[in-house]
Amino acid sequence: VYEAVIQVERHATTRVSVGAGAIRTLATAWPAGRGRAFVVADRNVLDLHGRTVDAALKGIAREVLAVAIPGGERAKTRAALARLQDALLAARVERSDVVVALGGGVTTDLAGFAAATCLRGLRWVAVPTTLVGMVDAAIGGKTGVDAAAGKNLVGAFHWPERVVADTDFLATLPPEQVRQGLAEMLKHAVVGDADMLDAIEREAHDLAKGDPPSGDLVARAAAVKVAVVSRDPFEQGERRVLNLGHTVGHAIEAATRFATSHGDAVSTGLVVELRVAERRLGFPVAEALRISDLLSFVGLPTRPQCAFRSAARFLQADKKTLAGAVRLALPRRPGEMEKAGGEWAIPVPHDAIEGCWHD
Ligand SMILES: NC(=O)c1ccc[n+]([C@@H]2O[C@H](COP(=O)([O-])OP(=O)(O)OC[C@H]3O[C@@H](n4cnc5c(N)ncnc54)[C@H](O)[C@@H]3O)[C@@H](O)[C@H]2O)c1
Ligand SMILES: [Zn+2]
């Protein structure tokens, strides 16, 4: 099991454990002496893995209570947040209690935000059960819900005391959800761990069948995010590198009215942005092809799901740059993101992105 401690603030840390059987480390650094544990999960996850978590909490928490929430992105709303807050308050939650968010990114975002807001801040533990959750959503302290104006627009930084990602939970995850996480995993390899590409290639045949990645590979991908957020816990600069593939990806999601899933959009966004990196920063062409082949081998798309023209109006313009340009965080080579003039993103004109839309 991979272990890391993120120094969030001078007196606050988050201890992260990732790997097969990691749930057994839940007792390590349990944040509340004799507090109760409120396990927040959707019905599906509660049925599949609730008992394992209960067993792991036995003898740690004074009492374990389950709080069921609806699942899926459509449930990540302020209405669902209010219902969860009310459920916690009705159970007379106290400052000595701990919220345990068990599930994918929707659950950790929502339950983490409920923890941030109930009684002005409860301690919480993230137990991600999806690949996206383990390598991305549960690590980094961001919590929140969606609003009519857009996703994740209402939220707060509220770091969990613990992140416990037991990769054995991935055994029940549908292949489609595994695939979504592979896009983020590959992104993390490009952002901060070039050798991880070899490790992904070694597992590529199993991944192409829909099997989840090994615990070691998940831990390695999580470690990239841990490293970046450790250096920038409140998103003041370097975290921008985690946006690789996402500027173009978000524009594609929006332009296709979210008919394209996030992972699929990030996959093609990554391919397009790597072509930009080839031309602007001399990113090795052979490596870009290798990454694109790997994405496609594990079942992810590599051709943009819409024309550049429809995506263009959703490309986030940056106030600091001229109209018609976006700022992209780009790699110079696998595992090495470019930093120029103290900035982690460089301005790229729209037509340069258009020129990279297709190979
Ligand atoms: N806070 C952050 O930094 C951050 C980062 C990335 C993504 N996110 C958020 O994460 C969300 C996406 O998360 P997600 O991809 O994990 O999807 P999700 O949370 O919607 O979970 C997907 C589905 O998988 C099911 N599921 C979860 N674990 C399972 C398991 N082990 N076995 C079987 N089924 C299981 C759930 O019931 C759910 O229906 C988005 O809302 C996104 O905004 C947040
Ligand atoms: Zn993403």
C-alpha cells in the first residue's frame, strides 16, 4: 500500500493510502478519538462495500451510522446537499464525529462539502471507490456541488484528514467507469511520471478487456496528483498542470452538450493538446503517437467528437491574454510540464489549436 502525507497547512495534514487492502489502514490516523462515523454513500455502493467499511471501522468509531444519498452527477446539487446536511443534523452530528465519504467523485465532492459546512466544519475521511475517485477526485481538498451556471461552481476547499483508496473495490466497478478513469491515469503519467507509461503498456491487454488497473498502477497515478497538490494545496499555481487535456476536453463536453463523457473528452483533449505541445515545445512526436495509440488501445477516443468551430466558443478565454487565445498547461516531454516566466500555462492562439484538431 502506497502511503503519503500531504502537508496542507502548517498544522494540517492529509494522510493518503492507496492499494489492494488499503481499507485495513483506516484505523491508522483515525481523526476522532471516540467520535461516531457517518458513512455517506449511494445505495449501490452501500450494498456493495458498506459492510467492508463497517468492519474496518469496528473498534475505531464509537458508533457507525449509514447515510444514503442518491447517486450520479444529477444528484450533485444544492438540493441533495441540503438533504444530506439535514440528515446529519437530524442525527445530531457533533464536532467530534467524522464523515466518511464512500463512493465516486460525486459522493466525495458532495459529502466533503456537507462536512465543510455542517457545524462550520466537520472532519472527514474520503474512501474513493471509482478509479476517477482514487487517482483524482478524492485527492486535493476540493469539495462542492453543481449549479445551473455550471459544474462544481459552489464549493469549498476542505481537506479530508484521510484518503483511503482500497483498489480491491475496483473489482465491482463497471468497465465503462474504469475506462473513464484510464483517461485521467494517462494524463497523470504525462504530467508527472514518464515511466508510468511503460507500466500502463504492461497492463494494456487487461485494461483493453475492461479489467481495472493493478493496485500498484493506481497508486502510481494517485502519487502524481499527491505530488502536485502537495506543492500547491490551494490552487495558486502549479495545480494548473493537472488541466492537461482539460481545456480542450471541457470545450468538447460543452459543445456536444455533455453527450461526450468527461473521460472521452479528456482523451481527445489530451491528443489535441499534445499536438500543440509538439509544435510549440518540441514534445517528441513519437511519444505523442505512443500515447495516442495507448489511449485508443484501451478503448478511449482519439479524434475530437465535434468540429473545432463548435468547440471554439467554449474554449475558456483568459483575461490576461488577447481575445482568441487560451492558456494551456503543456508538457515539454512525458513527465515534465513546461514552466515559463513563472507560469504553468502558455498562451496559444485559437488557430494554432485548430491546426492541431486533426492529425
Ligand atoms: N474534487 C475534485 O478534485 C474532483 C476531481 C475530478 C472529478 N471530480 C468529480 O467527480 C465526479 C465524477 O466521479 P466518478 O467518475 O467517480 O463518478 P460517480 O461518483 O458518479 O460514480 C459513478 C457510478 O459508479 C458507481 N460506483 C462507484 N463505485 C463503485 C464500485 N466500486 N463498484 C460499482 N459501482 C460503483 C456509483 O454508484 C455511481 O453510479 C464529477 O462530479 C466530478 O466533478 C472532482
Ligand atoms: Zn478530469
